Amino acid sequence: MANLEKRSTERDTLLGKVEQDRDKATKEMSETAAELAQVREENIGFKKKVDKLELEIAQVREENGGFRTKIDELELEAAQVLTSGFAAALE
């Protein structure tokens, strides 16, 4: 009988420890799930920022292409003016 009581007490002790471990694991899982949700939310924000920056990069590249074209036109115009001026000076 004493042996049964001892085993019952040991079982209750182990069961209490298992329940504590379960509760601790459940709490950690809840905290991890909350952190995961926060990271996912931040990730969505970062994706939006990346999309916005990619759009801005595309706009800047387009604008840069327009400037490059304008520079080429101005260089050609300057060359034509200089050539005309040189030809006029020769005459």
C-alpha cells in the first residue's frame, strides 16, 4: 500500500511537471505566433517600400534618359553652331 501511495505521489509530481512544461510551451508558441505575425506585417511594409522605391528608380531612369537625350541634342547643336561660326570666320 505504501508503495502505491509513493508511486501515486511520484505520478502526481511528474504530471504536475508535464503540465508546467506544456503551459510553458503553449505560452512560448503564442509568443512566437505573435512575433511571426509582427514580422509578416513588417515584411508587407518593406515590400510596399521596395515597390515604391522600384517605381521611383524607374522614373529616375526615364528622366535620366530624357536628360541624356537633351545633352546629346545640345552637344550636336553646339557643334553645329561652332562649325557655322568657324565657316563664317573662314569666309
